[in-house]
Amino acid sequence: MAEDKGDGKGDGEPASTGAAAASAHAEERKLKPEIAPEREDVVTTRRQVMKLCTVALGVAAVGAAAVPAALAAVYPAGRRTVRAPEGGIDAGALADLPSDGPVRVDLVAADASDAWLHKTAAPLGAVYLMKGADGQPRCLSSVCPHLGCFVEWEAAKKHFACPCHNSAFDVAGARTSGPSPRGMDPLEVEVVDGRVKVRWARFVTNTPGRTKV
């Protein structure tokens, strides 16, 4: 009986044909490498970066909105917190001032304001008034030039004394002892229709010079 060599189809396919197909499949795999895992990592990294960028933008936006609000809240703190009236404050009648020693007068501004409020009848501070040899009023601030304590008049010793750090001043306000770097601060006064008007002011403390706050 003759051997059936087949026609190249089905089970009789030559071995050379199968080898060629396998080789072609291998070449196709080389041309199309498996990149899915690598691309998945890339996509994940991009998502993380995008999330971080989104969070950063959100924080920046909140910060940008918060800064003006914070500045508005603390803005008055950067201003002068006490503003006395521009004119003199009535401190009493010239005829009532003693000439043998100072008298304490509490100044009250009829109209004053600070950085937050506008108010009337605002207490500003105390001063010492007396009549000089020429009959004109003299005025000294009661604020100690050292560290701002209240200076008291001691009539028995005829001098001013600061109870905080023992600075002492004579009746004219000149420093006689203690750590104060200067004498008591004089304030401007004028007489209008027999009334003493004092121009209230505060000065920088613990400096030899006299500079208004």
C-alpha cells in the first residue's frame, strides 16, 4: 500500500510549517512587549501628583483668603492706640492754681478716640499744675520718664517721687536721684478766658531725649 503524505493540511502539516509559525509568534511578542504593569505604575504616580497639586492649591487659596482677614483683624494694633484731641483740654481756672506747690489734675477729654472706638468723656491721665512766679501756669506729666509709673508729689519733702524705682524730682520736675534718664516731662499750656488748657501728650520712656509717642 502507498504511504499517504497528505496535502499539508490537518494532522499531516509539515514540521517546518509549525516551526515557522512559532518563530513568527515570538517575533510578534518582541514587537509588542507587555507594558501594562509599567503603565499602571505611571498612572498611579500621576494620580498621586495630581492629588498633591490639588491639595497644595487648596491650601494656597485658603491662605490667600486668610491673610487679608488677619491683617484687617490686627490692623488697629499697628496704629497709635490713643489719640488725644488736637486742642487743649480744660484743666481748671488759673485763679484756683496754688503757687506754693503743684496740684494733681485728672484730664478728661471731651472727645477722644483710639484705633477701635470713638468715645466721649475719655480719661487720659493725670498732670501736676502750679502757678509760676510770673503768675503763669506750669504743667508736668505724672508719668515717670523711667518706665511709666505714676509719680507722686510728696508735700512733706517738697519733691516728686516714683514709688517703682525710687526716682526723685524737684518741684520744677528736674531729676535729683534714681534711674530716670531725664526729668519729668513738661506739657504745653495756655490760658483762654481765665481757664488753663493743657495739651496732653505721652512720651517714650527710658530715653534721655523727649519724643512723643
